Amino acid sequence: MASDSTGVPYPSLSSGPRKLSDPVLRNAIRYTLSEKEYDAVHRFMATRTPRAIRRRTLPPQSYPKSVPPQDDYNAAAVRASLRVFVVTQLGLKTWDIISKRILSKDRRSTYVPNASSNFRDIIDMSRRQPKPAYLKSSAFRLSLSASAILLLHRLLYRFFLRLRSNLLSKDAAPFRRRNPRIARSLTSRVAPAIGASLAGFTLGVCPTDQLRVTIAIYMVTRSLEFLYNALETEGWFKERPWWWGSWMLMPLATGQLLHAFVFDRDCFPKAYGDFILDHTPNYVQRRPATYPSDLPWPSTNAIVDSLAEMSRLNWPTFVSPILFPHKPQTLPATLAQLSPITSPAHPSHSALSCATLHPADPSCTRTFANYILTAFPALARFFTAFYALFSIPRWRRVLADPVAELNGFAKKVLKTTTFMTGAIGTSWGSICLFQYLFARTFIPQARWFVGGALGGMWAFVDRKGGRGQVLYSVRTSLDSLWKVGRKRGWWKGVAGGDVAVFVASLALMNCVYDRRKEAVDSGVGKGLGWLRGEELFSRKGGEASGPEKKDQ
């Protein structure tokens, strides 16, 4: 016997067998709480709830009998999907609060009603800031899409796995003889993987915005990466040269990105462009501190737009106002905004682009060298902080072997800094180089792509450990290329095309995971295993929790 806070004894929670007679409550508990979770909830209720509730609570040892797990796999799948929905909702709500109330620059100007506000002001504010219905909100649809993908993927994977097992049995021999094609398809080793990937169509519930495109591009690049890893493991690339690697994709990506940055900035990621401009002070001229504040100065975007206009004008020559002070117009009319930069430029410049990129120094080579010396320390500090932040979860390894970890950390920072410094500097410096190598009318606009490709060749420096940076640039380039193509009419978007790409990529990733599990990245591999519910297929001792084990 135990007693409550008043000293009155009451029966133990586990005394006497009790069962849940209400089928609604029984199924609600079954699909929301596992046995361990119910035990934790029961212990909490034993100390925090009134006596009347405690006496009616089912003890943990009676929980499996009162809630029989007729199909524990399905119940566990529902529980996991509900958790994904709740966690996604909480994460999106937290991010919304952080972005609007902490990171927002104009949060001070937001109108907040107070005691002195009249009713009409509050009504007007509510009309100016309408909120969509919860069921139509982006957060709800995104959470619903994520949870539905998990639930359907688990259910479909188990369904096709059991169907394949049944069709391979002796009892299904007549069916295989009558329907050979269908039987071959359903008994294929990849049938469960492809069938489960059909759950990806629920991505269509997610709002049609940049997020869906980003997810589709990420999935297609990662699935192709894992396919390459599997083929490499099976010996398809034994005779490849020593310089072969993923770094070879970087020139194509950086070439496209630089071309889009100059000509189609609305199709270029803003954060990527800001990073480039912040680390090119030697080429994109900032407003001098001593320059009069009442006089105009072109912005960084205006300077880049002017360089694009120079390409369209076939790279005009530079006419120095210092040498020709009486000439009424030394700049084309469409480039007049560059006058504050080019008017005091060194008279030795022969190309207008050089006078714009480095007006004070007539030497393109010296400007490039100064850029390397200036940008390298700044980028080194940035990547040191960046990699240090991501090294925090590995603090145990650092304490176990600090010398080796710090040595690897320093190599990673130096290689990445060298790669980024050389890539950015070469991309800008190549414009000056092409003025001496090419005629003005030779590929006037395509030379931006060539210059970006030359900058991307610096990925060779970090060819062994820079796959992450390369694939990130490739994904960014694919997204930018898709937008540029739609803008210029090269292709038209297909309704639900991003969802179809996602499903195909998920199917390929599942097939690679079945055939060569080691070819899939450890983090993604764990995610795929969790998406399938593999932890439910085995218990301690390797026994299957379902009616059958996974086919080998």
C-alpha cells in the first residue's frame, strides 16, 4: 500500500488486472504511445495526478495485454509519422518566431497595439496582415507532406516486401505461370524499393515554391552520387586516371553561376552573390570614405550590370577624361553611371572593363596578386570559424587525439581557402586576361562562362576532400540554370515535375541502398533505414518483428 500527499493510503497502481474496454481509447494509446513511452507516462502520472485518476490507470505490465499489437509495424509507422508532423510544426513555428522577431531588420517598425490604440486601428492592422487558414498554411502542408511520406513509405515498403515473398512461394507458382511479366516485376529485388518510392508523390502536398525545387535537386544529385559510388565499388572505374574526380564538375558549375550572376541575377541565389561581392573588394569598387556624400556612386549591383552591358557592346575601349578633357562624352550612354569610377582612372588603361575593375592600378597582374594577398586571410578566418562550428559534435575525437584532429582541421581550412580564393580571383581576373587574348567581338558574353570555368579549376586543389563544396555548387548551378531556362524560354515547366524528379531520385537511392548499402552516405543511409522502418524488422537477437524477415 502507498499513500498520497494527505497520508491517506491508496492501492498500488499495479494492483489488480485491468483492461482498456473503450476501443477508441485503446487504439488512441496504441497509435500514439509505445510500451516504453507508456511506462514513462505511467510513472509520471503516479506522482503528479490525483488519486482517482491513478486508480483508473492501466499498469505498464498490463498494457501489452490490453492493447494487443495485432500489427505493431503499422502502429509504429503511425507513431513515427505523428512525431514527424509535430516536430516539423514546432520547428517551423520556432523558425518563424526567430526570423520575424529576431532576425528581421524592420521589426522595430512593426505596429503593435497597446492600451491607447483604438478599436479601428486594431481592425485596420488585422486587415493589413491577413493570416491564411491553418489547413491552407504552408507550415501545415509541409508538415503533412513530410509525415505522409514517412508513413506511406513504410507501409508501401512492407507491403511490396511481403507481396514479393508470397509470390516467390510455391503456392504462387500458378500465378507466376499465368502472369509472367507481372510476376517478374513484382518479384524483382528492386520491387520493394521502387514501390515504396511512390510515397514521394505526397511531396505534392507541400506548397509549390522554392523548397520543393531545392528538395528535388538535392535528391537527384545525391542519388546520382550514390550510384557513382556503387559503380565505383563494383569496379567500373578501375582504369580511371589519377586526376579523375568530382572536382571536374566544378568548372561547369562556376561557369554557369558567373554567367547567371552577371546577366540573370534574378535567377541567382542572393546569399551566394553577396558572399562573392563581399570578398572581391579589389575588383568591385566600393565608395571611398573621402568621397562626397552628396555625389552619386554606383552600387555593387550597378557595377556588375555595367559589366554585362560592356559585354553586349563588345567590350568598348577606355577613353580617359584625363587625356581628353575636352571630349564631351568618354563613356557610352548606357554606362554613364560608371563615371565616378572611370573618370579618375589611370590613363594607361586601354580597356573600359579594366578601368572599371581596378581604376587606380593599370597592371592587371598586380591587381590579381593584391587580391590573393588581401582575400586569403579574410577567407581563412571565415572558414576557420565555419569548420570549427561543425567540429563541435566531434569534440570527443579532438580530446582523444588532438594533434591529428588539429592537423586535419588545418589542412581542410587551407585547402578550402586556397580553392575559394583562387576561384573568385581567377573568375574576375580572367576578364582582364581575355582583353589581351581575344578580339573584342570574340565570344563577348560567353567569356563570362569561360572565366568562371577557369576559376572552377581551382577545385583540383581540394579534389580529395572538397566533394561537399563541389556538389553544393552543382546543386546551386542546376537551380540557377533551371530558372534561367524558364526565363529565356529554353524550356517550360511541367506541373508536378519536381515531384516526379523527387520520386525517381528516391527510387534510385533506394535501389542503390539495397544493392550497395556502403555506397550510401552514413547519414543518408540511416535516414533511408529509418524511412523504411528497418528498426522494426529486427529485435534483440535478430528476430523479425513482423511475420517475415527481409529477403536477401
